[in-house]
Amino acid sequence: MDVTSLLLTTISAIIILLLLVLIFRVHAFVSLLLVSIYVGLITGMPLSQIYESVEKGMGGILGFVAVIVGVGSIFGQILESSGGAEQMAKRIVSTFGIEKSEWALSIIGFMIAIPIFLDVGFIILVPIIYSLSRSTGKSTLLFAIPLLAGLAVTHSFIPPTPGPVAVANILNAPLGYVILFGAIVGIPCTIIAGPLFGRYIGKKIYLAPPKIEVSKTQNYGKQFSLFIILFSILLPLILIVLRTLLELLQNSGYYSPEWVAGFFGFENMRYALAIMKVVDVIVFLGHPFSALIIATFYAAYFLGIRGGFNKAQLLDMANKALGPAGIIILVTGAGGVFKQVLVDSGVGKSLAELMTTMPVSPLVLAYLLAVIIRITQGSATVAMITSAGMIAPILEIAGTSDVYNALVVISIASGATILSHVNDSGFWLIGKYLGMTEKQTLRSWTVMETIISISGFILTLLLSILVI
């Protein structure tokens, strides 16, 4: 097939995907599989090879993502069920005071969404929003928007949440760089879309706190040291970032027993070799698998066992966490299938060669692809994975660096955050919990998401000028 036919095939595949999800209400997992098979058939792939690509694409991405999402979900469930998340929120708000609580809530949201999903984090913390609204007499939105901004930014920009993890894996971008750039871009986005916009919209729309009961376990309410809770959240991030820094050292070209001995002034080479082994161990522990497993065991002991939970209750937490995680894992895997079929059929390579001749930066192209898919089908995760599958062959042919690939991950995350509306489940969740009409949700939540998207993209472009 010529390039034009392959391009039309890809466009038609995306249209079919959107029709299946939006019009016929077919689950994204099934839709992505059907569209992948469609691309294989239209491009003339041998029938046996189509299903080989399905297996390769599914296994290739899930070998990494399934572990991250599964372990991360258990970790988040322990944080939720123990009451540690809510306790941390109360402590930080009390430290900042009511007048600066919007800033505290943004910080809380930013940190909480690192180990747990946005909707879970919001449901855990929404009682704090109601309490602040009742005590001050101000609109719930004044406090909710800063919290949601923090949650939304971290959920989209910073691993180990599923979206950026999957995109980083597809684009071969080191998670350490993604975390670093996600934080650099995400913090200003949180400030703009959170406290600043929240203060504005809180004056325009008054919402009284609705009466909602948040379910808690029988041991909920156990008081923990703030350090224990904070450390459980930061531990996996510290290990992953430390691994990235040490890998930079190892790949520098200077890292050798002689270099280590000279750096530390050792005369005995044994000490240099011992340090190198310690570095290797730290790099191993900083792998996302190891980091999350360590953090989960830490939380299971300090927030679980020492919080009064028995082994059976911890097992129930794990089972409860893996239910919703399974859906995300399957959708992510199907996105990997779509990407693999595009590669194996030759579509990806042909489109990549075509796109590389266009005067459009991959950073810009990645953002625009994610924006279009997000607006039309609603799911940020599907938008991120699909656009990553489209842009991956372009980056491969261009031979882009790890740093550039990590920036592309943030660009895609920015695009996939834009304009949450009626086809996004988050739109209804937020509106329901805050007691908003659809119009109010569009004016607040949807605008907030769009501010994050646009500001995130602009900051990513500026960051690319500085680091590339």
C-alpha cells in the first residue's frame, strides 16, 4: 500500500474506534482490539501474523504496566483504608490555616495522586472540602478546585500512575526523567489551575457542601505519625529518581573501578568494587517494580499491621484494589496491541517517514493527537496510549534522546488532559460529589482541566528549549 492509503487506513481506524466507544458504547478494551485487527486486515497482514502482533503487543506492554498498576493499586488501597490519606490532609491544612488552605489542598492533591487514582483520592479527601466549606461559609469550589488540580496534574504527568507509565514504556522514556519533567511542568500548572483559578471560580459559583457519607473501614481513624504517611508516598519516588541519577553516572563513560577509587581516594581497589556493588543494588531497588513493592510492604506494616489491621483485612484490601486496576490494565494492554499492529503492518513506519518530512515538531504533533482523541472519546488514558502508539515510530526513526522522549510523554499527558466533558466519567463523578449541574461542571472542572492542558504544553515547549 502507498503512504496515502496507509494514512487513510489509520484515520479510518481512529474514526471506527471513536464510533465504537462513543456511539455503540463498546468497551475501550474490545474496541481497541477490533480496530487493531481491522488495521491488520486492511493492510494485508497475513492472518496468523495479526494475532502474533496482538500477543506481542499485549505481552510487551503488560509485562511492565501490569506490575506497576497492580502493586500501585494495593499500595493506594492501604493508604485509603487506613485513613492515612485523610489524616495527612488534615494535618497539612491545619499547618497552613484556613486562609491558605487552597494552597495546602493543591499540595495534598499533588502528593496523594502519586500512589492512587484521581477518583479514589478525591473521594478520600472530599470530606475535608465539605468541612472547610461549612466552617468558612464559602463555596465548595474554592477548596475543591485546588485539590482537583493537584490530583489531575499528578494523575496525568507523574508516574507511577498508569497513563504516564504506559506512555513512557511505549516511547522508551526513562521514568526518572518523566517524573522530573512532570514535576517541573506540573507544579506551575497546579498553581495556575488550582489556587488561582479556584479563587476566581469560587466567587462566580457558590456551592453548598452536599451531604455525602464516605465509607470507612472499622479501623479507620488510627492516628499515624505524619512522617510515616509522607515517607510511604515519597519512598518509591525517591528510589526511582535515585536510580536514574546513578544510571547517568554509570553511563557517563567514566564509571569504572579506577574512576571510583580515584574519586573517593581509595588505595585499595576492593573498596571501589564494594561501592560499585552498592550502587548496583540501589539501581536494582530503584526499578519501579522494586520501588513500589518496597513502598507497599512499608505501608502494609506501618499503616496496616501497626494500624490495627490483621492479615485477612490486608488481603481484602489487596483484592478490592485489584478489581478496578484490572480494567485499566486491560485497556492499557489493548493500546499496546494497537501500537504493535501499526508497527508490524508498516503503517507506523510509513506515517513516521511522512510526518518527519512535515515542519511540525513531534512535541507539537504528540500534543495535537492527544487533544483530538481526548475530546472525541473522553478517556485520558486511551488518548495517551493511542497517541503514544502513533508517535512512537516517528521518534524511533528520528533517533530522539531519552530526554526528548520524556518531554514527549509530558506533551501527550498535557493534550490528554484537555476539555473533560460529558463523555468522560470523571466529569460525572466530580459533578455528582460536589452537587453541580452540568453547566456548572463545565464552567469549573472542564475549564480547570483545559488550563492544565494548555499551560502544561506551553511549559513543556519552554522546557524543551532549555534541556535540548
